[in-house]
Amino acid sequence: MRPVYVVAAAVAPFGKQPDRSAPELGGSAAGNLLRGIGLSPDSVEAGFVGSVYGGSLLAQRVLQRAGISGPPVFTVENACASSGAAAHLAWQAIAAGVYDCVLVAGAENLTAFGSGALPLTSADVEVDQGQVMPAAYAMRAQRYLHETGATVADLTNVTVKNRGNGARNPRAHFQKEVTAADAGASRLVADPLRLMHCCPNTDGAAAVLLTSEGFARDLGTPRTLIRASVIRSGRFHTSFRDMTWPEITERSAKAAYDMAGLGPADLDVVELHDAFAIAELLHAEALGLADRGTAHRAVAGGEFHRDGRVAVSPSGGLLSRGHPVGATGASQLAEAYWQLTGAAGALQVPGAQVALAHTTGGGIYGVDNGACSIHILTAQD
């Protein structure tokens, strides 16, 4: 297997953009990436575009807007892990020697659905019974608070931290700091989760360019090495389900750490799937960033701040940067790339050398989550 590098990234700023379609947003991100490094669209040998609600042939509609027309392109749907899965497929193709230059993107316009929870597939027992994602995470939160002694204030600490990070991110949906009082005054969504404990439905797109070592060397842009690329699906069962333990994240993380030859203690930056404040605590523990039942104390103690032991969601995470579901994985890779190349500006984590990007999604009957993607990148070969 050949080494694979991320050599460029671009993001179409996140937010409410009702007049811009998913293909337009994705084409903007992809086009800006190519123009930013002076690369001809003809140099791109393949494309993988992730989206949940973008419709059929989205990859063609996105990449054609960036001048990429004719090569093999693929639209990837894997719930919130869609563009993370797209990046994994691109990594596989380059590592196997099939291509030397592949563009990965994710694009979504969620404004069309209006406010409230996003629609889930109706071909599901739990969804047919009325299950929605805020309710699922509220159940996780209730159980976590019960078992660990954490309080709603601990959920609010996550929100305040991530919204503070997002206030420094010009690409974020929310760019304003909030206080604990602000979060406590936001309306109740699903007890104990209030509105500011939930990520926004966001329109946006992101793109990253993956290449072989030779192509990266000839291109000459700053590069980061993908030390691990992992996709796992949820294990189906109908027995007891531990709502406080995202097993799919634990399993994916172990595979990624083994592939990279690294561990949680080596990480400087983590962009994880904080779709709800409780999700940061659950996934941080499953990723090994804190012992089980203690992540809330790590947040309260500043360990996950940008200047803490490990910077968790320094971009603002889904809670502040936003969650255009199919584009989230690509945007996390972009943020990780900028951190490791020293190009993160006001978000920069000093001395960042190792970053992990994690997405998980797909609430379906019988599994913890439907899909999970994890990538580990390093600044040095």
C-alpha cells in the first residue's frame, strides 16, 4: 500500500444559504480548492462526493461546476459519515496505485427541510415509532448523567467551549461566544437537551485533495500524511443496548490506532462528531481521550480546550461550525489539514503534529450507529 497525502483543502462557509443548492455549494468548494493551488481540473483522475440529501448523480453535478468532467466519479451516501466514507474510498484507490490525484468533497443544503429534526428513513422500526435524533441523544444524556453524576451544567460546558472556538472560525455557522446562562435560557428540545446543546441544520460544502507521494512532491503544497483511514458499520443485535457507550466508535478507533501505530496520548487535535453536547463526552471516552465516565470532568478542567491536553473540536465542532451532514467528514479533514500545516489562523493549536477526524451517523434499528469513519493525519512522514 502506497502512502497517501492530503495536499489541499477548501470549505464553502457554513450557514443558512437557502438560495444555494448542494451542487452549487460543492462546486464552489471544489473550484476554490483547485484555483487556490493552481491545479488544472484535468489533473484530477477521480472524484468521490459525499451527501445524504443531495440527490442522484451529485458527484457529477458538483465536480462539473469545478471543471472536472469525464473521469470516474462517485456519489457516496453513508449518513453523517458520507464524506468521511468518500475520503476512505479515495484513500484506498490511491494506496492501491489506481490513481495519483483524487478530489473528495461533501455537500448539503438542509434549509429546504425547514427547522426541526431532519427526516429519517421511514423503512425502520424505531423511526416508524417516532424516533428522532434529538430524542435518541436525550436518552443517551439522561443515562450518562444518571450513571456518572454529571449534570446539565457539564453538557453546557461543552457548548460554551465549542461555541467559543467557533467564534474564531470564519467558516463556522455560529461565530459568537455564548455563556452558560445563554445555553440555560435556550428552549428545551428533548430533556435534558436544550437548543444550544444541539448542532444546527447547516448548508455547506468542503473539499480535500488526496494524492500519492510523487504527485504531492511535484505539486509542492504543504502536505499531511494519512496514517489511518477506517470505516466500520454498526453491529446488528436486538438485545440490551448500552446508550452510554458508542461501541462503533471504540471499534473504529482501535482499528485506526493499530493502523497508524499511534494511540490517544499521541493526539494533539481531535475533530469529533459532537452533533449534541452529550456526543462529545461519549465519543471522547470511546476514542480513549478520557476514562469512561470522566469526560465531563476533562471538559470542566480545561483538558479539551485549545490550550489543553488535547484540543477537541478547536474548529467549533458540529455545535458551532455546523453540521451539513454529508459534508461534515470532509470539513473535519480540512480543519485537521490546516491545523497540521500551521494554517489554522486564530484556531491554531500550537505545535500540532497529530490529528484525528471522526464522524458517525445513521440511527437505525438494531445498531449503535450505522456508520463511523476515522482518519488519523500527521504533519510528518
